[in-house]
Amino acid sequence: MTSHRTSTEPGRDVGWLDADELVAWKRLVAVVELIPSVLDAQLRRDSGLTHFDYLVLAMLSEVPDRTLRMTALAQRTNATLTRLSHVVKRLEERGLVLRFPCPEDGRATNARLTDEGWSVLTEAAPGHVTTVRESIFDALTPQQVSELSEIADAILRRL
Amino acid sequence: MTSHRTSTEPGRDVGWLDADELVAWKRLVAVVELIPSVLDAQLRRDSGLTHFDYLVLAMLSEVPDRTLRMTALAQRTNATLTRLSHVVKRLEERGLVLRFPCPEDGRATNARLTDEGWSVLTEAAPGHVTTVRESIFDALTPQQVSELSEIADAILRRL
DNA sequence: CTGGTGTGGTTGATGCTTCAACTAAGGTCC
DNA sequence: GGACCTTAGTTGAAGCATCAACCACACCAG
């Protein structure tokens, strides 16, 4: 129930997916389903973090003062503010992150990576990178990495 | 905290990601995060289904008798048996799917798509396909679709 | 035909995500 | 300097996924 047509028709069918697109789509759906579970499994097992936890810590670690406004952090992690708020609350309870009101804007909240959070992140990073390398990049040629980069970029500009 | 090196070093660094890989990875992570939310949002809004619900119904619809064993269905949807069991239970409560013991193997359970389920699926399909086309394939050239297909296939064989 | 092991599947508790509702502060218009 | 809209963020309830434990049947060995 992804296409009502089998294939072999010339031209671009606006309504449905042609055979090549259908194959690509099924594979992409599988990838999009499996990648998060692989990353989550490794990070939870080895570091007690979800992949999203890791992303939040990583984004803070790359930034001056290790501090970002919640909205900025949400943008960088491609998450809703609601989701981020819940996650940062849990990270704060674990001492990995500190929240404090933003001096410039009374509505805003800043999140800062603590030393403890930095330490957890640096311990988690090597295993995570190894997983990424082994499960993704070792399967691709440099040419394919470059193609993937372009394709992902094109898709992102649509979303 | 995805790479400790900036770039520009020749050769293949086993431990970390080089600059090209890092860019590709960040984009891929974003895609993998955003695609499910786009699909879920559209399907929930228009049809009251999650994308995974849709996938389950779609897999059943493509098969003789519209019937599959739970394990086979789990493989086709890239899900754990636990997850599938919960979802099929909910779908059964909504009358979209029927569960019954497998005659050949007393341990196994068959799941069959009901007429109601078929009808919900066929009503959901056009909107879903449109979303897929607009958010993914309209952004890609036929060449890129083919590259994506190969890349996803290579990754899947690793997982 | 009994005991042991592996397979197929379900369940309940827990944790994360989402949705709707809400508080509070900034900006604007007059 | 209120009335009003927008922006920033939080909260609680409900839904979905995951994990560990479990039951039931199949299969095999002796």
C-alpha cells in the first residue's frame, strides 16, 4: 500500500511512487527505524544516556561557556521545546546540566553543561563514535559519504 | 564532541570522524530525527495512525490472505516482537486487525488485516504518499534517489 | 514419555515523547 | 500605562517504546 502501480511507465507520476522510489523509500524507512535503536542501545548500555541526551550534552560542549538558551538548544537538536524541557530537567537532576534564568531576557532559560556533564560526555564519546563508524561509515565509500551528505542536505531544506 | 580533530589530515583515522564524515553525520542525524516526526504528524492528524501503525497495516495488505505470523510481521517492519505485540493489540481493539492462533504451530499467532483495517489503510494511503513525495522525493534528482537506495542498502547490510 | 532447551509471544512496570493547557515576560499600539 | 499579542518555557496527563519476566508449545535426547 505504498504504490498502486507496479512500474514501467514513463514520465513522472505525481500521485504515487515509481518502482525505484519505492525501493529507496522502503530502505530509507528501515534505516530511519534502525539507526536510532542501535545508537540508543549502545549509549544506554555503556553510558546510561539516550542518543538525544548525548546530543544535548554534545551541543552544549561545542559552544562558548558551554551555555545555550533552551530555544537555541532545541533548534540544534531538532527537537521541540517541550521534549527538550523534560530532558534537560532530568539531566539537571542527574547533575549533568545546570539551568538558570537568562539575564538579558526574563522569559528565557539558559542551560549550561556542568563539569560532571562534560566528564560523562567525554567518557561516552569514544564508544559512541566507534558505533557510528562501524554501523554507518565503514559500510560506505568516501564517494557515498559525499553523496549522502548532499542528499541529506537536500531533504533537510525541505523540512 | 563528535570529533577531537578538526580536519585536513590525510589517510583514514580509525578512531574519529573526519570533517566530511562529520558533516554527513550531523545531517543524517537530523534527517533521522525529523522524518519520523513529519510522517507521524501527518498520519496522526489525518488518519489517527502512527507511522508504525501504518507500516503494520501496509505489510499485511501486501501479503496473501492479508495474514502474517507475528515474527514475520516484526521482521518486515524492523520492530521487536514486544513492540509489535503491543501495537497489534491496540489495532485489534480498534478492529483494524484480527489475531488468531496459528494452526500449524501452537506457539505462533497470526495477524490478519480486517476489511475495516483495509479501508482505513486505503483512506490513509494517498495523503501519506503525498507527504513522502513532497518531503523527500521532490527534493531529490533521480540520480540521487538511486544513490540513496544504494547507500541505504549498504547501511542496512551492516545492521 | 520425561527432562531440557529453544522458539513464539504476551504482559506489566518504567521511561520517554507528545499534546494541550498554562504562567510569565517582552513588545506594541494607542 | 493598560489591553493585547507574541515569545519562552514549564507542567501534567496520556500514549508509545523498552526491558525483564514470564507462559506455552515445539523439539530433541535419552
